[in-house]
Amino acid sequence: MIPPGKALCAAGIIVGLLAFFWRDTFNPDSISGARVLLTGASTGIGEQMAYHYSRFGAEIVLTARRGTLLQKVMEKCLQLGAKQVFYIQADMSSPQAPEKPVLLLIGGLDHLVLNHIGGTPFRMWDGDVEHTRWLMQVNFLSYVALASAALPILAESKGSLIVVSSLTGKISTPFTTSYSATKFALDGFFSSLRHELAMQKQDVCITLCILGLIDTEMALEKTRGKVYMSAYPAAEAALAIIKGGATRAREVFYPWWLELLCCLRDWFPNQRDVVIQSFYNYTSA
Ligand SMILES: NC(=O)c1ccc[n+]([C@@H]2O[C@H](COP(=O)([O-])OP(=O)(O)OC[C@H]3O[C@@H](n4cnc5c(N)ncnc54)[C@H](OP(=O)(O)O)[C@@H]3O)[C@@H](O)[C@H]2O)c1
């Protein structure tokens, strides 16, 4: 048996190491004046990110499809302290759209935040291959095109490429077939790109953000009565993403315990799947 003194000492060292690695190194000044291009900024987590960036004094280009909503977000951003805000309407289901917002970046770019998603049903797979193709364009290919257009500008500023993904892009879950596929694709593409940037000694950081269920209107509406889990606040998720990008983290997990889940992902796959399925209501999907 381990003497209590030694056990306490070991526990203290582990707690100390965890506190060191998980300490908050975020410096809000690093965002003041930063030039940010933020997609999916008209609602949800993107809208909340726009407000946080504004409070930190960033210069922001917002993009989404709905101009009336973007106009309102822009006005609030200016009230909150953004140095400069523009918005541009772009529908990312069109292969030509991703270049549009990048053309606005005459003054340069420090943070590219890829966050938008196309609408997708939360239900059993119904064989709609065309929808999957469309969703791949919106959730994945447009991210690749935006990142490619912005990379030379980010390389100049030694900037950050922030990609918003989901737990379903690390561990597959029911009712999210096409969505999950687009998020796994993001991990594959951007993790491979991270290698290549490092090999080319390009100082552009890629931060992949893994989010759990967040209380945005869209997510709550879709999952109501279909999942047994509670949602986390969008404003907190938004701040976690911004901090991760600003501190040049490889990955951000929000809530934090998703990181443990992802580490244990492949240990007991059959039991894992049974546990995951127990959180979903099969009869209402
Ligand atoms: N909420 C969650 O539970 C949750 C969980 C895990 C990960 N996430 C991730 O977090 C990010 C934001 O999610 P959210 O819940 O905030 O979503 P949301 O509220 O539905 O917002 C989606 C944003 O994307 C824009 N958009 C939709 N279709 C578009 C298109 N075709 N072209 C351009 N923009 C388009 C929307 O604006 P318009 O309609 O005006 O275009 C809106 O600004 C996503 O990457 C999502 O995968 C969310």
C-alpha cells in the first residue's frame, strides 16, 4: 500500500501540472486592433463572437446571408467598442462566394474565424445524398476555399485560422450523418494543413474548436425532445473560441471535459456507442 504522504504528494504534483497546462494565458490586449474576418456572424455563436471581439477593440468583417441581421449585429458591435466593422452578404453554398469577403481585406488579416453552417435536419439518415453534397459545400468546401484565399494574407501577419467544429467531428453521434461527415472532413483537412505549414515554417496557427451542445436558437429548436443533455451558453463558447485562437492553441474543447471524452474515444467502442445512444430519443427522430 502507498503511504498516505506519498499519495498526497503525487496528487499535488498532478493537480499542479494540470493547473499549469490549463492556466489562462489569454491577454485581451492581443486582440485590440486585430483584424478579424468572422463567418456565420448573424446569429448564434458567431454573433456572440462578434460582440466579444468588439469589446476587445478588434476591427471586424462580418459575413452571413441575411443583411438585416448583419446590420443589427454591426450596430451593436460599434456600440460595444469595435474599432471598425463592415459586413458582407455571401451565401457559402455558392462555390464563388468564399472569395467575396476576402476581397474586403485590403488592410490585412490577423484572425480568420470559420464558423458558418448550412441548415441540416436532426434525424435518421433518409438517403438524401444531394443534401449531403450541398452541406459539404457549405460546411467544408467553402472553409477550404476561404482558408486558401486568406492564407497568403495570414502568412504575412503570422495570423490565426480558427475553425469551429463539433464533438460530432471527433466522435460520431446519431441523427447527424451529413453534418458529422462535414466536421470530420474539417479535422482531416485542417490537421493535415497544420503539418504542412509547420514543415514550410509558416507561422500561421490553426485552431480547431470542438464544441458540445450550445444553447443557440437553431440547436435548441432542432434537438428539443430528441436528446437528453443540457446545452452550454453560446457567449461562453464564443469566448472559449476567441481565447483559443488568440493563444494559438491547436484545439479548443468547450465544455473542457470533451477533451477527456475525445482521449478515451477508442478505448471501449461498443460500450461507448451504447452510452452515446442512450442520450438520444429514437422514437421522436
Ligand atoms: N449550437 C450548437 O449546439 C453547436 C454544437 C457544436 C458545434 N457548433 C458549431 O458552432 C458553429 C456555429 O453554430 P451556431 O449554433 O451558432 O449556428 P447558427 O446559429 O445556426 O448560425 C449559423 C450561421 O451561419 C450562417 N449561414 C447559414 N447558412 C449559410 C450559408 N449558406 N452561407 C453563409 N452563411 C450561412 C447563418 O446566417 P444566415 O442564415 O444569415 O446566412 C448564421 O450566421 C457551427 O460551426 C456549428 O457547427 C454548434
